[in-house]
Amino acid sequence: MRITHGAKTALVAVTAGLLLTACAADSDSAADASASASADAAPDVATIVADVNTVTGCDTFGGTWAGGKVAGEGVVAGWQYTCDVDGDGEAETTLSIYEDAADLATDLPNVEAAAEDTAIVEGAGYLVATSDWSHLASLVETDVELVRELPTE
């Protein structure tokens, strides 16, 4: 069988087209995977806030739950919420939510140094510091790591 010059050209063009299509598909898949990973890495702030508020029972038992986006010099957390259990103006529980794991790791020593009388738990993308025994007891029943126990009185 003899392949003509026109057939060779067509065969080369088809092969090149298939290779370009395959490369483009791989690039699109990689770009989609990268975008998906970035979106997955962002914290679900609303869910974290609702979960911690519900678990601690801050609003349920008459406490005041407040907070939001934070910024400023030296601020590492992206969002911070507090629970004032007894209305005295002092937060018994503070929730700090981070953009990524590196920010959380950077801020953990600051949270530990901020108050020696608090327990600290670490969840997926957040830290909770609390001086309230019932909040701590409820939090450790969830998917968190206990970083520091409450000091005994």
C-alpha cells in the first residue's frame, strides 16, 4: 500500500490536532483542579461560627455572641467572634478563624500568650480559647484537638 503526499499531510495534521486537544484538556483539568483546591481551602466561616455558637450554647443560654471580619496591624485571624456568657463585658470564649493553616500556626503562640487562664482547642481552620468549663466540655466532644487544658483553680 502506498501513502500519497496528501495522505501524509492529513495524517500529520490529525495527529497534531489530537495531541493539541489532549494537552489542552490536561491543562483545563489541572486549572480546574487548582481552582477547586483553592476554593476548598477557603474557610466556611458561616458554618464554623454557627457550629461553635451552637456547641457552646452561647446564644441559647443567654450569652452574647458577636464578631465578624477583623483586620489591622498584627492581626492574623481573618474573623473573630466572642461569647460573653454573663453580660459582664468580658468574653469567656473567643473563636478565631483563619484563611489558611499557615496563619493558624503563626497565630497559635499569640493565642496561647494572650491569656493563661484559657483552654485552647484547634479545629479545621480555627482556634477557640475559652475560660468556660461547659464550653470546653462541649467543644472537646466535637472534631477538635485540645491544645491546652483549662488550669485547675
